[in-house]
Amino acid sequence: MDTEPNRGDRHRAPHHGRDTAPADGPAPDGPAPVGRRRFLGLVLAAPTLVTAAELTAAPDARADVPSPEITELVDLNDVLTAAALPTSGLVTVRVDEDGTVSFALPRAEVGQGITTSTAMLIAEELDVPVARVRVTLADARPELLFNQLTGASNTTFATFTPIRVAAALAGRRLRGAAAAGWGVPVSQVRLRAGAVVGPGGRSAGIGAFAKDAAAVRTERADVALKPRGDFAVIGRPHGRVDALAAVTGRKRFTMDLDVPGALPTMVCRPPTINGRVRSVANADEVRAMPGVTDVVEIPTGVAVRAATFGRCVDAVRALEVSWAPGTAEGKSDESVRESLRAAEPPIVLPPLTKSVEGRFTFHFRGNSALEPNCAIADVRDGRAEIWSSLKSPVVARQTIAAALGLPVGAVTVHVTEGGGSFGRKLFFDAALEAARISQKTGKPVKLMWHRADDSRQGRAHPMATSRVRIGYVGNTVVGYQQRHTGVATDLGHGLGEVFTALAAQLPVGDIGFAQTFFHLSQSLPYDFGANSRLLNEVDKGFNTGSMRNVYSPDVACARELVVDRLAAAMGRDPMEFRRDFLRDERSRAVLDKAAEVGGWGRELPEGVAQGIAFHSEYHSRNAVLVELDCRPETVDRPIRDGVGGPRVTRAVVVVDVGLTVNPRGLEAQMLGCLMDGIAQTLTSSLHLRDGHFLEASWDNYFYTRQWNTPPEVQVVVMPDTTGHPGGAGELGVAAAMAAVACAYGRATGTMPTSFPINHGTLSFEPKPTVPPVPASPTDGLDGLR
């Protein structure tokens, strides 16, 4: 049996309670008028029960509503949800005869826990144990259009209603089938713990009625959702459904797949960013090396296919390649910073207005995931089959088909679970390369990037500058201006197509993709009078990406530092100042809770200080309070092959996402966001020199390590405030980064202006660029000697 969703009311934030009209009687020939709390779904023709939601399109944004913030009309999350809405009926819930419930999620699970939260939604509406729900990842489905793009903290926000409607409709059909079979009124039949139960002790597993509940033709039916007061799964902490498989090594990632004939493959890459092959002097000799089967040129380098990855490393190191210059030839941190400064739009405030301001630099940061960039491809006989963790598989499929000269229908893309992403897997570099290599060799390949490849030729968070000026008169803030200038952000992963499709409905005017993304994702949470925030991007010579939270960490960090400076200029406490200027009570409650739990203002030793920051995004609120130790004995502590620097000793993260589906998953997301924020403020960056990045692996890219992880962390999840989930996956990065920066300013007496703070100290000996990868370790202990 399969079911799907269809919503009758057109409010942007619908109520999701169950109304009092019966939902389990026979469906009328045509759908009756649907109230605010009732939804339409489809029962699809299938041998077993299959249901889906059928939701109507969202209304155009109301440009006539006065608002100082575009995001109060529509934000990026709303745009992605609206883009997914027309195809929500193609995503189905299936009940099988063995009593399990199956759902192919059109999103990418990369560790954020969406397979768990999705299983919880289905379990809630069908009253089945979460363990009986099987959530898999859907292959690339072009008919889904924009409903298969994972990003912008949108998955739970966009799928919350469609998945529940489909599951609730399946439940209604099961009850109806059981009632008919037992000859009892449907009102006396209930679902309980994976069974259908009726009067007189009747009981049977839901699988027993899966066939009877199925439809011979597709039908529409209205259905009501369970009221929030009856939730038994949603809102309660639940462990990850894949946790056991992950810790026992049974969870399967791309490199774990056994595709017949797919041999290890790697690429010899250029010494500078996006360099090109001129010639290969010794291809035949390398091809004759032990274990090597193929050596072929591709646009990004020279690929080698061999019996093992160790043989691939040896072959890559042996290649003698002449390289043409790349797209960032000769560039360095200093030259890029100067070009950004020259491109900054001007700031203007009314004359005679007092103001505070700051100008900040944010260096390149690596966008590598913990899982190496990888893909498997088999391109033969006029067709292609790809396996990879992809957050934009529909665009990947189209691009790969075009690159191979094949019709889109001849390309199959399987989405595998990924070991981290943070925006990296929005790009399908490895899948495209693997497809090209397989086509050239005529053989299946299992491509893996070396760590050095992803650090030096992979995706980076763009270097940027941000300038903020806030004007004030007495105790009144009269204006806020921010000019954010960065290396161009690559949005070629599908978001640009979404903006194009919905351009007429967006209240942002005729602007480019990056500016659209910027304005739909940035909000000023403070009532600072007239305000303007502008983005200017230059230099498309770098491989950039949409790293977790994209523009927000840098923009919010600059803003919150200048807010601290403004509070000082006006003789105010930083927390109280923020509280007075926040726009709504929901925001103030989050800030108050952070101050209360964190003990804002408590006495600390000299050189240790608190910092507090606030950020709102995608219908959610977040405040972070940290304590940072900047005492010399901490800053100068010896760290092997690393920089010590200041350490966050305590952190409190308070989050309000409206309705929380899985509090345990949300806590994990906030912990990850906190570590991201600490890293970006203190230690995490790429150093650009002569057209290449010096970092070549995680051992010299200083993400938050044990030596600067706070020993005391508390995450507070606020009670439900809206009845609907907001965005959460990226929410905590901006406030965490800003809170650490503000604490540094208070601890040292100097506002930091360049990030990360330790960027100026190079604590490692850079690995050579030729050969592009280091030799394989001989016994695993080389780095300890």
C-alpha cells in the first residue's frame, strides 16, 4: 500500500492538529472542501498499500506587507519548500505484508540524522515502532525536480507535513480495511504499536491488511493528522536508527560497496588550483607498474586505475606531468585580501551621526568532509551507473549525462549514505570524474580522492571581508549597514535553478544567484532602524562551496563584534543591550535562557571572559554563551605539530527550532555547530600561497581538536513555540563563532579583526605539491617519530 500528501489550505505556516471530523469513513467521489487542519492525500494503485501527500503550491510572497526584513516575508527555507511542494505527491510511504513500513527519502543522509527523524514522523502517524520503519535514500529521480536537494537546513522543515500526511493516510486505509474484514465500524478500529486492534480483542499486524488496503486505481482522500497533544514519538529523544550499524562497521558507505570489476582509482592533480595537463612524459612506464591497469588523461588531471589504492598512490607519485597554469596562479592571502578591499561597496550614514564600526577579514577554510571524496562509476555500452553520496543528485545526473554525451535516461545515479558533508556533497566532483574515467577506460572504477586532493583542489569556503557600521544618537540606534565582500561562491549545484524557477515570486528584485541566496538567508535580529546589507563577490578562480551556514558565520561574527563595541560606547552590558534591541519575545527568551544557564556576568580570573551572541535563521533562534581562557599559560601551552592558542572552557547553547522532532538529534547538531564555530574563530583556515593551499590533510588543517574542545558544554532545547519545525542543521555555527570572538575581545581588551585568530602562525612544514600526494605510510607510525 502507498500513500501521498495534498494540502487544501494555502497558509505559509499551517496548523497541524487533527480536527474533529471523522477521517476513517469511505472517501467521497470527489474531494470535499478541506479545512485548515485537514489534508488531501493520494492512495496509489499498487499491489500493496502505497500512499502520498498531494499539497497545493504556496502563494506568492506578499510584497504589500510592510517589513524591514525580507526574511520576514520569505526566506531561503521557504523558497526550497515551495520548490519541492509540486512534486511532494511523488514521494510515497509503503506498507509491506511483513509489517514493515518503507520510505525512500529524496534527501542525502550525511550524518545529520534525517533518516532517524523521518522514521519518527512515519512511526508517529502510523503508530508503529520506529524500528519497523525502513528509510532508504532514493536514487536520482528527475521527476522530483527540486524535491531532491539537501541543503539550507530544509529537510525536516519541508518534509514534516508531506511525510506525515502520507503516513496518516496509510493508517486510515489500514483501519478501513480491518473494519471491513472484521465487519465492525471503522470508528472502533485503532492502530497500536504496529498492529490494528478492534473490539472483542481483535488484533492483527498492519501487514495483514496491506493488500486489502491497497487501491486498484489512484484515489484522492482527505485525512487528519495526529494532534500535538497526542504525540508519543515526535518531541521525545530517540537514538539514531543507524547507530549500531555505524559503531559495528556494518553501515555501508560508497567505498564499502562491492561493484563487480570496480578497481581503485586515483587522480594525479596539478600543483596549483585548477591547473591543466600539458603533457605526460611517462604514461607507458607508469602503466607498466605492478598492479596498474590504466592511465588516462581527464580535464582535472591524470587518472590511474590499479589493483589497490596503495598501487594507485605509487603510480600517481611516479607520473611526470607538465602542467599549464591554473585559475589562481600567483595568488596569496595578501593579494586576495587586497582585491576584496578594493571591491567593497561604500558605506554611507547621515551626517552628524555618531557611529561605531569594524572591518574584518575571514580567510579561506577547507570544506572537506571526514569521508574522503569518492564515487563508483560503470560507464559501458551506452549507459552509465554511478554510486556516490550526493545532495543534489538530479543536477549531478544531468551534468554527468551531458559530459558523457549520453541521454539522461541512460544514466542511473544511486545516492549512498555519506560520512559528513557540511555542504561539500552538494558538489559532485568525484562522481563526474569517476564517470569520465570509466568512459575512457571502458571499465568500472572506484575513485577516491586523497586527503591532499580535497584540501588543495577541493571546495573551500570563500575568503571574505565584512565591514559594519552602526549609527546611534543618545540611546537610540538609527542605522545599521554591512558590506560583505567575498571570493565568489559557487552555486552551480542546483540552488540557482530553484531561484530561476521561482524568480517571479521572490521579493528580492532582479539580482544574481549569490545575492538572492544572501538576502534570503540573512536577517538582522535587532531593531536597529534603517538597515542595509549588501554582498559583492569577485574572483571566480577558486573552487568554492556552500559550507555549513554559508554566509552567516562571517556576517554574524562581524555584526556581533560591532554590537559589543556599540554596547560599550553606550555604556551598556552586552547581554542587556542585545535583549533590549531584539525584535521579538521568542528571541529574548532564548537569550535570557543562555544568560541564566551560563551565569552571565559571573566573576572570572583575569584573562578569562564570557562572550554571548545571538542568531536567527530559517524560523529558528539560537544564543550561545562561552567562556574563553586567554591567559598566557593557556595560549602558550605546547601542542605537538599545532598551535595552542585560547581555549573555550565552557559553552552553553540554547536553541528554539519551534517544534523539535528529535531532541537528541538536535543536541548533536548543536554540538557540531559549536565545534565548527570554535574552529572558525580560533584555528581553522587554509593558507594560500603562490596559487595553491599549503594544507594537505587533516593533520595540518586545524579543526577543533581535543586541546581546544570545551570540557563543559550544555545544550538547552526550548519548548515548542510554533508547532512546526524550523531549520536546525546549520543554525548554531554563526552564534558559536561570534560568541567566541566576542569573548576573545573581552578577555584581551582588543576586538579581533582577522579570522581565525591563529591564522598568522604556520605551525607545520607544508607538504610538496609535486608529487601531489605523500607516500603511503609504511607502518602507520611515521607521524609519531
